[in-house]
Amino acid sequence: MTPEACGAEDFLASAMVPGSPLTPDASAFLEERHRSATYEVERVPLAALPQWRLGERLGHVSGRFFGVEGLSVRTDFGPVPQWCQPIIVQPEIGILGILAKRFDGVLHFLMQAKMEPGNSAFVQYAATVQATPSNYQRVHGGRSTPYLDYFMEGTRRRVLFDQLLSEHASWYLFKRNRNMIVEVREDEEVPVEEDFAWLTLGQLRDQLGLGNRVNMNARTVLSGISYGVPGSGRPSPESLSGGFRSAVLESHRTPGPAADLSGVSTWLIDQKARFSLDARRIGLREMDGWICDDDSIRHRDGRHFEIIGVSVRATSREVGAWWQPMLEPCAGNVVALICQRRAGVLRFLAQAMVQPGLTDRLELGPSIQFVPGAYRGPQDHPLLTEYLEAPESWIRLRTVQSEDGGRFSRADTLHVVIQLPEDHEIEVPGNYRWMTLGLLNRMNRLGYHLNVEVRSLAACLL
Amino acid sequence: MTPEACGAEDFLASAMVPGSPLTPDASAFLEERHRSATYEVERVPLAALPQWRLGERLGHVSGRFFGVEGLSVRTDFGPVPQWCQPIIVQPEIGILGILAKRFDGVLHFLMQAKMEPGNSAFVQYAATVQATPSNYQRVHGGRSTPYLDYFMEGTRRRVLFDQLLSEHASWYLFKRNRNMIVEVREDEEVPVEEDFAWLTLGQLRDQLGLGNRVNMNARTVLSGISYGVPGSGRPSPESLSGGFRSAVLESHRTPGPAADLSGVSTWLIDQKARFSLDARRIGLREMDGWICDDDSIRHRDGRHFEIIGVSVRATSREVGAWWQPMLEPCAGNVVALICQRRAGVLRFLAQAMVQPGLTDRLELGPSIQFVPGAYRGPQDHPLLTEYLEAPESWIRLRTVQSEDGGRFSRADTLHVVIQLPEDHEIEVPGNYRWMTLGLLNRMNRLGYHLNVEVRSLAACLL
């Protein structure tokens, strides 16, 4: 995928359409799908998970799906120089794909109402396809994955976005998925299965604003959408004169010249060279500070997160009933972007962050990534957390969004966007940088440059 | 770094200048520097290396520099599904930087005549700066690194190229260096130290053609040079009508539209998704098939490579005398690019290859990467090796180039470029693809897309 964007004008037009005759009530559709299926999720001891074995690592007897191992980390980034932690290892590359098609000239996106066992709100809008090779090669003997063919080699139509992007690098080791948006021609018939609905970006934006309605996998794909092309200037639609949303769109449509992208790239390499990271896979029993027994894998002080077992019964997933381990974080995660009008355009404060599971050590994250379970005490809290107490008039977005409900249990993250007044002065260290949304998007399109937390926030800024 | 190239016209102009009054005889300069210094390299047992410890890993007592560990590999790429091997672990990001400056309007490059203990030809042209953090923070108490400031944050001038690029992924785990070309203004005085000389790209090309004159680190930086910008069309200088070099330049200047880059990127992700790789760090004593004793670490059948100790005495390096482990490969490595005029332009056959030490599993390599020590027998030889026996009239380049002489001992790799007649038909599997040099260069500028072997070949195609 190149930093040049595909279909920016069409994406923008779709974002301006708040409703569609194809799915007149996007909230009602989700509620109806929720009522039509039954789910039961129950916590069970790890040792009681059929076909999973807990030894030096926790893994499935088939060797497929994913495993949990220990990780020993040393770094000079942040206040804690070394620690051990469990980490999910899943080397497969899954596909997160959204199918797009024009109806009456307006781009719609085929979203799946999907139940995931870890989500607090069970049924959410997911990508059209969300499948690991284990899924689509049907290792567990389930149903075939609908619409998968649209995303496979040889049968694809017009690729609007296609990039490998990282996922939660504090919980996953080197995990990345393939994020795709593929457009089919307007005259091509696409059958709509029961759990699926065509939505405009305007409708998706409303669902994102409500919180816990658009799942993590859909949000990361949506973060690949570009509304601006280099050299397109900054014309905002006439319908948006003034206000935060207008400023957001202007920021999307100000990617800056190629020199800006070079400058950011060089700065990001500077940060990679500046910080060290040594992460080494170890046995689960070798982890200092962690308890690993038949029930769960947990920190001795109850901090960070816990690896638990769950049993799931559902009618709307590939397999009706199954067991699996999940990662359940301590409650209270917050991610926040601070923005401010600077040099005439709204710019967002990105932070270059080292995380142990990243493919290349460091990516751009949000201004604040606050993980209560990660600290020994307030002395370790990350920079800028005081802005989470900003006056209400500075808050532009505050919604709860879920993390991947297929791996993480009750992992709800508060998403906050804070706009500083133009005359507010703020000092940040060299690993922070102000960027337009257009520039962030161009970085994202290069792959492995934006972490999933900042992508999730950016997706809410349609 | 963006795929948009900086200074393509200036690079091309420099490549057309075969001589320079600043360094009238580039070969003589190298010979003179060779005579002015003395070197003595002697093999010693690993156990005799002062300050190195051989246990479950081989490492320096300071914890710096690099280490050698075991790696257990499983993959479905290639004929061997699993193996163990030693691998060099060096997580630091070094700087490989070439300083550029115009003299009488022509870009010159400040090259260092550098001795490296592993090279068969001791003194070669190296980048202006070739330094790991261990070097430039002077862990071993040596001299400061000249010209380093030109490449550091805050004191840089015009950055023409800046990208993290992978290195030998069969010998190094996740190794990458920062490849930089930085231009200083024509009116800025740059003192020239004893071992340094300003050369044009034309002069460097001649040295590359002679073989074993331009070291690996310089070649990888030179591979970042672009001669074509998107949309520039294909005007070749008038002085080059017809012939292989003219076709090479035309290929450099045909990057293809943005859609080509998207298409290659999507195809490359397809290959990443298609092949699996699981590489796990293990202890040196856990490696099946390898002997690890006081003398060396070697394969029981004498295949692949050997980790040996060397003692070095030199007058022209940061430290006058030192000891270190080195990797000595079996002799006979060959890398080759097959090219053919297709659809009017010379295109090169790149191969998407899984290698265990790559940061993200798979990168583009040459058409043929033949490593004699890697095979159980001819049944394992890679595809297309029969083209190494092509008629002499098809051979466009055949030179021996050295690998990094700071880590590898007597690692000489034969570089071959073979041009197939237009009517010659060749069938290749889906993980091979024909690309212009311009398109390969654009991929290279995105980072982690071209392995060091194909970059080294591309650098010879100035």
C-alpha cells in the first residue's frame, strides 16, 4: 500500500451521509441481531479447558490458534527498566476485511453484527471478514467464512486499502493482521447474509460515537481510510463551516507535503535508535512476580492482567460451543489524543512508544496511554495524565470502546479526545510530535507506524 | 522516508562522471591506504577470546556489541521444514551514513578506505560513517567516530535517504541498520581526514565493477539511491543510446505508477500470509546437529558456517588490537538477478523469500540466492540455479563482493546478472515477480522490503 490514498473523495462523501435506505436504523439492526441469538460465557479454570495444555506454555493440542508464553523484557523506555509478563503468541496473519460498494453513488460498507465472548456488549459491528487462517482453513471444523473470497488472491476486485498493522503490543507478541478494504463494482450483485448490513461511513460514525458498537477489528480497518490526497489543498465541504468536526476534516485533508512525511519518518527512526528493547520468550514458570496455577496466570499483586479460561455457548458463531483462554485486563484503561489548533490547522499529539510486542520495537501511540494495572504507583503514571482531568469544555470525545472480544475479556477502553485552547502552552519531550490527521493517516498507510490504540482513536475521528 | 525520491537528477548526473579532480585515481587511493597500515588477523579458539564468555550463549562480558545464540526454526518455505542454527544477535541500530556534497555542481560522496578483519581484500571503500552505538558511545574506549555529527539528530543537513534496512537474515536475528545519505551545502567546508576521499557515483560504479573494492555497508546505502521519480517518463541521457547500461538506466527511471507499488505491496503481503515461520531463540547447547566446544561452533557435517574466534592487530581502526568472534560461511555463495526486456523495459526477477532473521518474516530477494552450505544435496538446490550456467553472452555482471568484514570472515559472494534473450521463456512460481529497478527502488525506500542480497546486486547496477 502506498501513502497515496485511494478514493478519498468517495470516503468523504460517504461520511457526510447520516442514513441509508439499505439499513434505515443501524442501532435497531444491532439490537435485533442481539435478540436473535443466545450466548453464555462462563469462567472456568485453565486446567479445565478441553484440548488446551498448560505447561511451560499454554497451547492448544493442535498447535494452532494461539498460545500464551512468558516474556522477559528490558528497556530504557519508561519508568520500569525490566519486567516479566505473559504474552499471547499468534504468528498467523489474519484477514480483517471490509467490503465496500456504491449504492446510488454512495459508498457503503458491509458490516457484520458479530458476537464475541469477551465483549461487554456482546454484539457489535465487525468487519465483513475477520478470520485467522485457523478459521478459514476450518481447523475446528466450523462453517466456512462468508465473503472471504472477495479478499483472497486472484478473486479480489478494487483494493482501496491493504496493509499489515500491529495489534495490542503489550498483550500480543509480534501480532499483526492484514487490514483490507475492497470495493466491488456497483453492478455486481452481493448477497446479504443474515448478520450483515450495508452502512455508510456517516452511520458508522454515529455508532462509533455511541461507544461499544463498532468492534476493535472494524475500527482498525476504518483507521486506514484517507479523506485527503497530497496536494488536494484543504477544501472542506460547504456543509461544515466551523466547529470541531470541520476542523477534524480540515486536519484529515492536510497531509502536508512529502517533506513532512520524510521528516516524521526520520524523527521516528531517531526514536527507534534512542530507546533499547530486549524481549526474550521464557517459560511461564520462569516469570518473576507471576503466579501460574490450574486456575489462571496472574500477577501476585493483582496488577496488569490475568489469563483465564472461558467456556462459550453461542448460536451465531462458526462453532456453537467452545472453550478458550482469554486475557482479562485490570479495569480502567484510557487512551487519549490531545489536539490543538497550531499554525492554522488542528494537530494531534502523537507519542513514539516502545512496546514489547511490536514487530519493530516502537510505533506511534496516542498522547496518553493510561493502563492502571501497569504501575507500581502514581510515580510511574505516564506524562500528561493530568489532562484527563481537563475542563469539560475541552473534551471533544469520550466513549468506551471494546478491545478484541475474541481474545480479551471485558477489555473496555475509555477513548478521550481533548482540545487545548490555542493559547494553552504545553511542553513535551522529544518523543512526542504534533501531526495532522492527514499525516498520521499517511504514516498508517506505510504499515507498522501507528499502534492500535492511536488507530482506534483516529477511527473515531471520521 | 517516502517512496518519492530526492535528488534523482543529481544522482544520475554524478553517475555519468567517470573521474574527479578530487580523487584522480580511486584505485590508487585504496592501494596507498592499504600500504600505509598493517593488519594481522589470526584465528584463535573461542575459549581464548578475552572478555567473551561461551555458555548457553556467546557474549561479551560488558553485555554490549553482539552475541551468538541458538535458533530453532520451523517454516513451510523451501525444502527443509525445520532446523537449528547459531545466529548473531545484535539488537542495536547502527548508522551507515554517506556524506554527499557538490563540487563544481557534481555530487561527490565521502568514502572511507576502511580495513575490516574479515574481508579477503582488507581495505575497501566504506560509508563515511559506519558505527554502532557501542562504537560511537565509545564502549571500548577507542577514538571518536569522524563525521558522525553530520548524521545525528539536530546537526543534520539535507537528508537524501534515511531508512532502516535489514541485513543478512540467515546469519543475524532481526538485524537492521540505519542507511543514510546526507548532503551538505556546496559552500560548507568539510575537512577531509587521512582515510577519506570524495568520489563521484561514476567512480564508485567502476570500483563496484572491479569487485571487492566497495564494502557491504557502502553497497547497502548506495542501493537507496534513486535515479527516477514517478512521472518523470523515461528520458535517458543522450550519451547512453543502446546497450545494457542504457537499458539499466531506463529500468531505474521506470518506477511505474502508484498502482504498481500498491499491486506489489498487496502481492508481497499475500506471500507473507502464505508462508509460515516460527523462530525461537534457544541455548547453543540445545542445537541439534551442531557442535559447540572451546574451539568453535560448527555444523557436524561441516555445512552452513562456523563461529570462530579471531585476534586482530591493526593501526587504522578505532582500537589498535582486539579479539572477537566471527561467522565464517562455507565458500561459494552466489547471488544472481535474472533480467529480461519485457513490455519494452528491462525487468528483474525478484523472489519473495522467508528468512529466519528478518524482522517481518519475508522480504524480496534476488532471483537466485545460492548458499552451497545450506543444502543436504542437489535435490535441495533452489530454483533457477541452472541459469548460473547460462551462456557467456547472457552474463552482464560477474564480480565478487564481500559481506560485512566486521562480523563475517572470508565471506565473499559472487554477484551475477544474467540477461535472458527476449524470446526465452521462463516459468516461475507465484512468489517470483518481474520488476523494474525503479519499482524495486521504491519498495526499498519503504524499508524492510528488499533483503541485503538483492540490494547489493542493485547497487552494482548503477
